[in-house]
Amino acid sequence: MKIDEKVKKNAKLSVDKNFAVEHMNSKLANLIKKVDLTEEEAKQNLSSLQDTLKELDNCSKCPGLSKCSNHIKGYVYYPKKDESFVTFSYIACKKLKEYENDIEQKDANHEIASARMKDIDVTEKKRINLIKWLKSFYDKYDITIPSKGLYLHGNFGSGKTFLIAALLNELKIEKNAQIAIVYFPDLLRELKDNFDFLESKVRYLCNIDILLIDDIGAEKVTEWSRDEILGTILQARMNSKLTTFFTSNLNIDELEAHLAISKDSTDLVKARRIIERIKQLTEDMELVSVNRRK
């Protein structure tokens, strides 16, 4: 046998032996399975896979972004299989994503909290009818007279939340209205994570003067969120004739289809019940505009 062939054979035996030992590691086995690597692909990339496991282990003990032990702070060296190729790249870790989301949410919350009607862009023709509606609502608003809110739907980033928030903030400052603006997917997460908080929060939303339920239709539907939370709030507000606003990327028919399908069942009747409550509480209007988030 030639020397170079012998070297190659010994190297292969060494790789096979190392792989056999490493493969006994359940974390490596799970990673290989998750990325859907063949045994040969795993052997060829064993060193890089070990680097990935080391960085994932750092993440599991992470004390925070500032003390990240990975090669690039906030990122994990991770494999990806594309057809017959295996590549490794740096992807954002969970804590970095949470940090970026928090920053984005704080910026959005600040914009919504400070929105006023004077800040509304009145130059776009597609918004004129909506702006007239908002101005009329403001002029006529009287807490002692029941008034319907708005189900405002339209394309992503068109400024739906900002426009409604500008009206509500104006009413709060100039007419002493008690308002609440809740991002619906976040509300459900908060209630699910803290059941001690649930009863008082739902009661508050049932009784506040003016409520904006923002981005309805973006949530994951469950029977609990639809029937126990949303249904309870809407029924109470309908009974008390309290002003309620909604924003959504879905029109009313699309929202009904969305609400009908939960993880465990399909219930058109209960979805229709929610939609009827929304129709009782609101006027329907569409906003089609440029994506202002760009």
C-alpha cells in the first residue's frame, strides 16, 4: 500500500472513530437530526458541528448579551443544509432577537403614545375620508352619548394604529376620555403568563371609556382567547354601549375565517358570534396606503 493511501485510510479511521465517540453525545445526535444531515455529511463537518454545540452551550448559560462568550456576541455559529450542501453561518441568538424586538416595540410604543391629530399626514388622498371620519368623531364626542368606533382594516404599515391612537390621545388630553390601547397578541401572552392578573385586566378592558384592540387577527386563535377573553370583553362593551376600535390587516370576512379555526377545532358559529359583536360596536372602513414603516 502506498504511503499517501495509508495516510488517507488512517485519517478516515480517525474521523470515523471520533464521530462514533462524539455521536454518543445526545446533543450532537439531536443537532444532526434537526439539520437533517446524513452520517457522511456529519462526519465531514464534525469540527464545525462541535463549534456549534459549544456556542449553543454558551447560550444555555448566557448571563446576558454584554457577557456573551460566543465568537461573535449575540450570534450562534449554526449549520444549514441546502439541497446537497452544508453551510455554516452566524445567526442571531434568542436574546439578541428579544433585545431588537424590545427596541422596536419601544420605538413603536413611543410613537403611538405621543401621536396627536396635528401629526396626521393629510396630503394623501386615499386617507381623506378616514381623516374626515376621525375629525367628525372628535368634534361630536360626548361621553354621555353612545357612539360606535371603527373597524379599520388595510395593508400592513399603512398607519392604521397611528391614526386611531392620534384620535384617542386627543380625546384623552382635550376631553378627559379614559382610553386604553392594547396590542392584541401581546395582551393574550400577558394574560396567559399571569393568571392572577387576568380577572382585573379583563374587567378593566370591559369598562374603560374607549378601547382600541390593535392588530386583531395577528394572534394565534385558541378557544380560550376567542371565547373567554375576546368574547367576554366584546359582550360587556356591547351591553354597556362603550366605544370600541379595532385595527387589522384582515377585512371582516377574513377575520371571521381566521377566528373560526383554532388549534383543536373549527367553529364557524362562535366566530360568527364574535363578528356580530364587532359589527354592533363599529363602522367598517378600509385604509389602503403606502407602507409607512419603510
